[in-house]
Amino acid sequence: MPAPATPPAGLDLQVELPVFSGPFRLLAELILDQKVDVCDVPVAMVTDAFVQGGRAAASAWTLEEATWFLAVCATLLELKLGRLLPRPVTETEEDLLGGISPDLLYARSLELGAFRRLADRIDERLAAVALLVPRTAGPPAEFAHLYPDVLARVTPDALAAAAAALLAPSPQVDLSHLAPIRVSLRASMDAVQAHLAAVGEASFRDLLHDCPERIHVVVKFLALLELHRQGKIDLEQAELFGEIEVRWRSDWATGRGSGR
């Protein structure tokens, strides 16, 4: 990335960032010299400092100074986007073989051999089929009467029987071997919402009083997460592995709440 032109001597914009405090000219030089990681520099805060001092700068900066500042900001944004966007990774043969156990490497060699044999068989089949030429002409007129009529034995009753067999409903699938669904996320969300709307606040442990099995506890927890995402409840946990307090958002009922 080519660096912008040398900054004008009169440019002196002070910035206050978590990783740097001082003139913007020095910050730009450190970033372009790769002494400061561009991902650690919030460009939005630099822009805010520029906008806040824009009126004073309008009378103090020259066109050259303002142009240099905008060019450096554009370069920083391009550098930051290049660092954040994923890059294609090309695996070399050493990468594919490095760190692989001999058993796994042997298994992969067997798979490769199988794919090669399969490719050879497909190539042989394609070559054989390429030699086949279908007959596109119909039967000669003098022999047309010798061909059997394929619809000679077709009757309306046979067509009706075939249609009935084709359009008949599928037999019911036996699901007795599957575990029945005893709890649903929607039902748990409705129960939690009704309970919190009545009491206003409760702990997660209190909401589990009607959960006889572990699956009910899991679904109840998922219901809390979904209600929190919709902005209907607030969750609070004072310490790690501590009690989770669930609070109903009264402003959501009036339409002022927002999804999260």
C-alpha cells in the first residue's frame, strides 16, 4: 500500500484514542510504518475529532492539508478492510501432509486410489457410449402393420385402477419408535411471558418449578434467550455461575421496546 504524500507542516490535529494520544500526523506515520496495528485504531473516533474541529480547521487548514488528511483516512480504511476481510488460504502439499497420523495418511491414499479407479471406469463407459448411435427413423410403411398396438389391451377400467393406485394417499408412517415431542419452544415462551407479565421479575430457578425433566429445562432456557432477543425481558447475572435474574420489560407492552 503506497503511503500518502508527506504531511503538510501546518497540519496539527490532536486525537485521543485508547492506543494513542497525540497528533494525527504522528499516528499516521506509525501505522504506515507498521509500528501500530491499524485494527486497533478506531477510525470513527478520528473522524469525530475531525468533524468536531472542522470549523476551526476550515479557517486554519489549507487545501493541501485537508486533502492529505482525507487521503490518509481513506488509506487507513482500506488497510483496515484488508485486515478484516478473510483471505483465501492455499494449502500446499506440506500443509496437507503435516501433522497427519500415518493411519490417516494411509486411509487417504486408499481413498485417492479408489477415486482414480472410479475415474478410469467412468472414462471407459463414456468412450463406449460415444460409439453408440440411436436409430431415429421410424419403421418402414410396409412393415408398420406388423408392430403391435401398445394400447390394444388398455381399457378405461385399467386406467381408473392405475389412477387410483397413483393418487391414493400414502400409508401412515409408523413413528412409535421415535420419542414423542413433549415440550415446544413456543409453549415455553408463552408460559414464561405470562408468568413474568404477572409477577414482573423472577429468578431462572423459580421459572423451573414446572420442569420435570432436563429437556424441559433446556427448552425453558432457550425460551428466555429468544424473549431476550425480542427485547421482551432483561437478563442479569451478578457473578459467574450465579443466579440469573429475569425481569419483564414493561415498556415493551407499550410499543417502546426494541428487539435485541
